[in-house]
Amino acid sequence: MTTRPFDLRVARAMRDGLDAYHAALIFSPAATAVFDTVGLDRWGAYFAGRSAPLGAASEGLVEAIFYHFEPGMVAQHMNAVREAATPDKLLALRLEATDAGLREALGEEVLASPEMAEAAELAAEAAAACRTAGRPLGAANAALPLPDAPHLALWQAVTTFREWRGDGHNTALLASGLDAVEVLVNAVATGHEHRASIQPRRGWTDTQWEAAEQRLHDRGLLTEEGGLTLRGRETREEIEDLTDRLGLAPWLALGWDRTRRLHDLVRPWSTTIMDRYLHRGGPEAFPAE
């Protein structure tokens, strides 16, 4: 087994430790209820919450950024988003929904704690190091002002990390040569996803899915039984390693000690959110030095 370089393990640990804090917007019933006030269902809330920083974005732009969603699904939900509210209103709803979700998940004591304020300061400094060239959704989030409330400032910084890293992940996916459906088939073959869950959540038909399976098999990336060949496994590892390399900048800027401190502050809150809304355990500990 090949040992991953230390710095890449840090990038992965920070993704795992911080991303779930963002998820309060996506999975919290309290957050979803805020978007419901303008007639958006859960998927409408998802697309509104993530695309709001792009302003009056076309569905084509959102489709391009949301790499592995079926285009018709993007169009359907973005039409609903545009009819529901203006871009400025969506940004305001996004913060209102985030506030509701975090209060529901973590409670007032955590939100008002000195640890929350410390985490917000560290995250803001790291987010400032996210270079935006070639990172459209990361750049759109980085351009937004940080809210005054520490729990919302932390959420905005974490969201910037998440979307900035996601832009880098799209670059890695493009470099791999896998198209939108093939990426999902590859992920299912690794065991990281389940077809019954991910296929409908991304909008692809059985015909489209099975055609992608055949293409991967023809290219020597998938076995007859639907597992990964050696080359298929290497492709997945190359995607993840390149994503991690492209995601190092904020943690290099923050330094080892303060990066670890930010991870250790946010990790318990992420664990609470994952347990409550995603029904699974929290992220792993920060890697040993």
C-alpha cells in the first residue's frame, strides 16, 4: 500500500473535518423551511443555496460548475430558483437558513462560545489565501462579505473552502477524462457511493448509467462485474490526490498548528451535524505529525 504524502492527508482531513459544518444549510429542516417560504422544495433550496453567490447565473453556468448533475435536472431546479426570488434575496435567505440550521443543530451556547469566535477568525484568515483563478464558485463565495456573527462568518469561510475545493475537484475530474456519469459510476465501483442513492440524486436514467458502465468497461476501467480494474483504481486515486494538491493553499498559509487548531475546534460541531442530519459518525482525527 502506498502511503500518501503528509500534506495531502492534511488537505483531506480539513475537508472531512469542516465540510459537515456547511451541511446545516442543506440538510437541516429548519434551513429548508426558510426556503419553503418562497416556494422552494428541498432540491430547490439546495440549488438556491449553492448557486446564490453566482448572481443571475444561467442554467448552463450552473450545469458546468455542478459537474455530475444531469442537465435537465439543473434546468428544472434553476428555473424554480429564478422564479422564487432575486439573487440578492436568495443570498439573504441563504444566511437566514444557515442561521436557523446551525441554531437547530448546535444550540445557542455553542454559537456564542469563545471557541466559535476563535474558529471564525482562523477560518477567515485561511479563506483569504484561497486563490480564485479558475475557481468560479469559490471566487463567488470569497467575494461575499463575512457576516458579523461568528457562527455565520465561520460558515461562510467553510463554504468558501468547500466550493473552492470543489472547483479544484472539477479540474481533477476533467483531467481524468471521465464524463459526468462516468465519474459517478467510478465512485460507486469504489464502494464510496451506492447507485440506488446517487443515481436518482443526480438525475441520470438507467440507460445513461448503463451506457457509462459500458464505456468504462471498453476503456479497461471497469470489470464485467462492475468493479474497478487496476487502472480504474489508479484513476480514482489520481483524481483524489490532484484534488488534495489543489486544495492545500489555505492550510499552508495558516500553518500546521493553527490548521490543526481549526480542525479540532470545528470537528465536534461537524460530528453533531453529521449525526443529526446524515445519520453517520463524525470525521476522523487530524493526522499525526
